[in-house]
Amino acid sequence: MLSNTKIIQLYFKPEQVAQLDPGFTPYDNTTNTRPELREWYIWDKEYENLCAEGLDYWGFVSWKFKEKTNLSGKEVNDYIARNPGYDVYLFNPCIANEALWANSWEQGDIYHPNISTIGNTFLAKLGYTDYDVRDILLDRTRTVFANYVVGNRKFWDGFMEFTRALFTEADKDPAFNEQVFGEGLSNYAHDLSLPNFTFLIERLLPTYLDLNNLNVLPYRYTSETLPAKYEPYINDITALSDLKMLINKLDSDELYTIWNYYRHKCLDQNRGILGLE
């Protein structure tokens, strides 16, 4: 079944054009006037235009998509066409992170100190006072890194309203504004000027999916598409990811204890596994 889908591939330097995929729509982001907002700026800028196109689905990927996922644009579009009817399709390039962490907030606190606290502060401002991002086990139907998501109008309408609220709430609270937009507070090693904003967006996306119970299909790697770096660990990654799915399905504390034991065992026995991401 064919769907009316547009997946936009962003590039921000002319030399990156050679790595673009013909299965995606190229987008020249060399003149981004808000680089500290990363791809969200383009999501927001193009939102009304994409709505007007009457698309079934749209999404955004970076110029490094093939390098990160080992997938082509054709494979992505074919996967969506073969599996119609979902609100959201996830193409997570960090499957070890999904399997080994309870959620991306737990992972994020290691690299972006206190980002989960900022996330909880934001959610409380929106009225989610009983939701603690640190306590939620997010499985592969919710977890995605690098924002490699393709969604329908229902998803994008809601998610853009949700994330635009970061600006609204920050305007009302100077201390929160500094936490979200303060230069360099993300502690991101590759760009010491970046605020927490872009890393909040990356983690708010799975949380938004969870809060709204959207119908989500995550891409599952095959032996042909699995990136080579995962091959030595794929049995552990698959088992831990499957166990998270079962924990959520059965709401089982006993299975959580088993998953928690074996994820730590996996980390202890494979010290370099987190470096894959």
C-alpha cells in the first residue's frame, strides 16, 4: 500500500550534499538562523507548509542517517508502505541505549546533568504532576534517539503544540528559561555552546508518545540491515529489549528485576557497548 509520505533530509554544510539519499527530500539548512535549536527550528518553520501539502506522513532525518542506521531512504519508505495505519514510525539508531536504559532520561542524566529534573519541571508546568520521567520504563515502541521519527498529522499537531510550550513556559519563568536555553548547559562534548533544549526535545518525544498512547511501530533490524557494530551484542540487545516489552505488557515487577539484573550484567561484561552510540 502506497502512502503519501515525505521524509526530509537536512544538511547544513555544502560538503554534506554528497551523502544525501535520493529516497529522501533534501533540505538546505545552511542558513539556519537558530542553530542552537537544531532540527526543531526546521520542524517549526516548515510545519504549516507540510500541513498544507495534505501528506499522510512526514518526518525529518539528518545527512548522517545512513551512517547511523544502515538504512536507505527506499528501505524506510518501503517499510512504512508495508505497514500502514500507524500514527508514528520510529527508526531508532541507538538500539543498545533502548535495551540497556529504562528510558532516555536515565541515559540523558549521565551526559546532560539533571536533564530529567528539567523534564519533570516542564511536565509539572503542563499539569502532569503525577508523572516522573525517571520512573517510566519506555520500551522500543516509545524510544527513539536522533529524532528519526515519521508521523501523521495527528502526531505532528500534538507534538508541535507540546514542544512549543517549552518557549511559553520559559518566557514566564526566568530560572526555567536558563535551564532550557542557557548557553552551554547541556555539557555536550561536541558543541560546548549548546543549551539543553535540543536534548530535551530528543527525550520529550518518547515521553509525548507515552503520555498520548499513540499507535507506534518501531523498525526492527534484520540480519541484512543490522549495522555491523551491533553484531557481537545483538542477542543481548534483543533479549533485553524484548524483556522490556514484556514488562510493560504484563506490568510485572518480577520481570523488571530480571531485566535490571541482566542489563547490569551485560554492561559489566561489555564495557564498550555504550560507546557504540
